[in-house]
Amino acid sequence: MAKQVLLAAKLDTAASAELRDTLIAAQDDDIVLEAGAVQMLGGACVELLMSAAALWHNAGRRLSIQNASPQFLEDLETFGLAPDTFLEDAA
């Protein structure tokens, strides 16, 4: 069973250390990122999510997004990304 990770509402540079620590703590698990509360997604956290997706993929584990908020999706688009650009089973 995949580990659920609730993403913070504000994923800016200040939130990146906590997100990094959360991802490191879950590195041996399949994870589902619950993105329904995200109201702001900044560059530092986008980089972390992209790196995590690559690490999980290379380790043969699954990392996916669930219930992505409209703002999360809009912010990804601002960075030129779609959820399926770097995450399997993105919603």
C-alpha cells in the first residue's frame, strides 16, 4: 500500500525543506501526493517533486499525484509542465 503524503497549501521556498524531509522519510515506499489543498507551487518545490519522481522511478517505486487542486495544475503549467510530464498516474 502506498504511503499518503499531504502537500502543504503553500509550497514555496520556505516549505521546500519540510517537503524534502518528508520525501526523504518516504523514500523506501510508494507514495501518493495529496495535492488538493495546494494554493501555491513554487520553483524550489517543483524541482523537489521532479527529482523525487526520477528517484522513485529509478528505484522501481511509484510516486503519483491525487486530487490535484486547480491552482496546483495551473502552477505546473506556468512552469511548462503537465502532471504526467514527471509523475506516473497523475490526476
